[in-house]
Amino acid sequence: MHYHFIAIGGIGMSALARIVLSRGFPVSGSDHQSSAITESLTKEGAYISIGYTAENLPEGAIVVYSTAVLNNNPELLAAKERGFTIIHRSELLRRLIQGKKGLLVAGTHGKTTTSSLLTHVLHECGMAPSYAIGGMIHSLGNNGGEGFGDYFIAEACESDGTFLDYPGFGGIITNIDKDHLDYWKTEEALVQGFRTFIEGITSKQHILFCADDERLSRMSPQGISYGFSRRAMARISQYSQQGWTLFFDLEFQGRTFKDIEVTLIGRHNVLNSSAVFVLGLQLGISETSLRSALKSFCGVGRRVEKRGDAGGVTIFDDYGHHPAEIVTTLEAIKTAIGKRRLIAVFQPHRYTRTRDCLEGFSEAFVHADLMCLTDIYSAGELPISGINVETLLETIRLKQRGEVLYMPRKNISIQIRGILKQGDVVVTIGAGDITKVGAELLEQLQETIATVS
């Protein structure tokens, strides 16, 4: 079987392509531009074309597409006309999980960090999991792989409802928040989707859900609850953040596990780490092995990812695009950096999300000393009347304690460079192409240093 991936450079599609390659199947694909992901896949054996055209389709290939692929994509149209087998990426993931014990990580926020941490832990503890993750795991150098062990760890995204398709043995549900209402339409439908998802997981002693999340708690699912709440079965009794490291105590099944250490920041990551720790115990991993594995975790791409230092300025990049994610991330960074000035550079993602989360964005940047807002990244959506960067700017300025600036996306790195001072910490935030800005800014700062010296 030959698999052809349309938009193979996407973080989710590339993870599946890596697994298919490692299982020995020929892989080809296409994307609208070359990237580090397409280049690495080429080195691993995939044949990749830049640009979409019917000529890219190998004869008899199984064509894989995602929800992000437009209906008028030339390759998708040609595959239909020529009678090729066409499957959604969720169907391929379902097939890949079959035959293994699926450990599914779901939730509006924290999926990628939690699934990456779980993958790292099982890998370090010798369990050789297969995995498909929505981020590059630094310790493994990729986002997908085939292991010889029994478990398959998958990030199960609710954005298009396809997380209901995956066979789950166990899993972690981090939280439920109002997002992706362009698909679910109502909060009630979203919550029901998660309820159906949890009910589909077969081993109740391997289901972890956050007791601190109101929507999950009201659902009262079968499984093990975790969190700071006194009603949690696995209860976090205290935690501290020391620089870029977390320490926490966890009470579970009559035992207290003191001073668990993980190289992450923020209260939200105490929750994520505790879920992984407990699931590890339930899978039979020793406390000693779990502690060592958590301590050696070195992060995942685009989740408070350090891009570098230059001229006394430190630059980070983060995928956060929902107010709840942004406020917790900025609070954690501010705790880590102390009195250094924190500059948040935010690119809103999608008009629908900007509309649905407008009020939430008003308080999302309160921990930033300076906030720079740029244009909305449409992600293919059509504009919505009254939802624009001017409206968002006005909303944020109502509650922001620090200065709020608007900077057009074009040449934004040059504009940011003009306001920087030695000691500043810059974090670019968003799910769009804002991720490119950190590298551009770093290069400009390094050039300035070279010129001066």
C-alpha cells in the first residue's frame, strides 16, 4: 500500500506519515510550502512535492486528507475523479491504533504537553510506545513514531469531532472549555461529545480526568479524578515553581508522593504532570522510574519553547490561542523571570474564535508588562462583521495594566526590535504564522550585535 498525504507538512499529518513510514509503507505527500517538517520527512524516505497538482498522485495510492484541506484542492478532486481510496486522517489514526492499547489524551487545553510528557515517560521507562502527537517532543526529536510496546499514545483533538472515532484503552481528559464552537455550535453539544468520548474508553482504572474542571466534575465520569480539589482521588496537596522547574506533592491511594519534580512551569502543568504520574502508576511503572522520567523531560515544540538569547533579550514562542491558555502561560513565565520586562506578541487565530472569546481576551494579558497585538490570522475563514483587530485592541485596553500596541503583521519583527531593552523577555503567541517572528527577531538582534562588535 502506498499512502499519499495532502498537506503532509501539518503537525498532525506528519506524525501519521512518520508512523506509516516506520511500518515500511511507501509515503508521498504534498504541501503548499517547504518546511523543517517536510525536509525531515524527505530524509526519512517520503517523496514530497511542493504545491498541489493532480500529477502528484501516485497511481493506486491511498489518499489521506484532513479537515484543513479545502474541498477544491486539486489533488483531492483528482483522487475522487480517478476513484482512489480516500480517508480522513482520523480514520488512518484509528487504523494505526488498532491492535494496540490506545492511551488517548483529550481536553481543550494541555493536550500536546500532556501527551508529549506521557510519551516521554513511557519511552524512558522502557515501554516503547507508538505515538502521534501535535508537537515535536524535544527528547525524541519528532512528533510520531512506531514502538514495539503495547501502547499507542494519541492526542485526541475535539475540534472536528473525530476524537470519537479512536479506540481507547485508557487516557487523560484535562479540561473542557468553550472552543471550536464553529463545529460543535453549542456548549451542550461540546460537553456531550466529551461524555461520549469518555464512555468509549474501555479500562476505567486507566481513565484520568481533572476534578478541578467544572464541566468534567458535573459529568461525574467513571475513572480516577486528579487535581487540587479535596474531592480528587489523586490530590495535589502543594506545589512550588522555582525558576523553570515545578515541585509538587501528590496524595493517592493512601500514599503521599513528595517533591515530584518536572521541568515545566505553571500551575496548569502541575495538573498535567500529576495526571501522567498517576496513569504511569496505574500502568505498573515504579515510583522511582516515574520520578526520573518526569525530571528528564525537556519540553515540546511551541509550548513556551525557547528560541534563543541575543543582546540581553530572551525569546520564547507559544501556540496558545485561547484566553485560558494565554493567561496561565504568561503568569507562569512571569513567575520564572521575576522583574524582567515581559512582552507578549499576540496574533489572534480565526475570526470565529476571536468573536467567541472576545471578553476572555480582555484579561488574558494581565501578566504582560507590554502587549503587542497584530492582525487576525484567518486560517481560511471569511471575515465576520464587527470582529476585527480594532475591536479586540479596544477590548484588551480596558483591563490591561501595561501598554498595548498594535503592530501590523508585515515587518512586525522590525517593529518589535525598535522597542526592546536589555533584559526583556519576548513571547510570541498564537496558532498562525506568528511562530516565524521569533527566529526573525533573533536574527536581527544577532546581526546588530555583530555590527556593533
